[in-house]
Amino acid sequence: MDSGKRLRRTVADMLRKRRRWTGLRQVDIARGMGCTQAAVAAFEAGREDALVSTVVRFLLAAGYMDLALTMRRGRRSWRVRLG
């Protein structure tokens, strides 16, 4: 599996686990994101690439209010607070 597919699968698994942990249905997330349940299912299945903005919208729809993104390049890292 190439790194792009592996990353897509990792993000998809994380999104699905977060949604299930909150007890929400795909349709609940879709309503909060302003998209369709089919789009949420495609992200969770790893069939669609999720932009960072999409991941943030998904997590906000799932009730996560305090999000942070850490970016690393070599020895440097940046942390951005989202949401």
C-alpha cells in the first residue's frame, strides 16, 4: 500500500472511531458538516481524500471543540489550534 493510501486509511479509521465514540450516526455528522450521509460514508471508507478543512469540519460536527494540528518538517514543528 502506498503512503497516500495508508494516510487516507488512517484518517478514515480515525474519523469513524471518533464518530462512533460520540454515539453519532453518519447522518448526524453530515447534517453538522452540511454534506450528505453518502459523503461521510465515503470519507470513513477511505474512498475520498479528506482535506484538512474537511477533517476539521467532521470533528467539529462530532462535538470536538478544541483541535490542534501539529506539522513537522525535519527537526522543526508548528502547532496550529483549530476550531
